[in-house]
Amino acid sequence: MKHLLVVICLLLNIVADAQQAKEVFRYVDKMPVAAYDIDKYITENMHYPEIAYKNHIEGAVTVRFIVTETGAIDSARIVGKRVGAGLEEEAVRIISSMPPWKPAILNETPVRAYYTKRVIFRINDK
């Protein structure tokens, strides 16, 4: 009986650890951070959608994504107002292609956390 209780406790700990590994946190002790200039990365890697460029469509697109416990970028999606003309798809592409970040920290442990970033689209023909 004693051994059965030990096994059950171990299994419950494994399940709890697995659930925490999948959980995505909004509030953490330390937010995730990129080890590079995010805005510079976005500017250098942006491919302005042709239809938006030809029609002089500009605007800001807000992307919410997860920084995993390993720092990888995951599950990028648009939140808020949409501009159209391919800007949302390009914003998700750029964010999804970013190199790894330093992950969020909660109780001295790397965890998955949400992060939101605005991607600004401006045509600079001057």
C-alpha cells in the first residue's frame, strides 16, 4: 500500500509538471526578451505585400505570440484591428521567423508566456 501511494504521488507530480509545461502565462516574474533589436529585425526582414504597396496601404498590425520555455516563437496570430492587403499575413510571417528569445521566468523556471508586438507598415518612397 505504501508503494502504491508513492507511485500515485509520482504520477500526480508528472501530470502537474506536464500541465505547467503546456500552460501559457500572462503574468511572470520576468518577461521574455529578445537578445537583438526586434524593430531592426522586423524592418530588415519585411517584405511589403505587393498589393498593399501598389495601393499605398499602410498601418499597424498587432501580433500576439508565445515565447516558449526554450525561447522559440510559437502560435503567432493577429489581435485587434485588421488592415488587409496582406499586411496581417506578413506580420505573422516576420514574427514567426524571429530567432529565439530569452524565455519568461516564473519561480526561477523558464516558462511559456504570451507577448504582443505591433508591426508598423509604412511606405518610404522619398
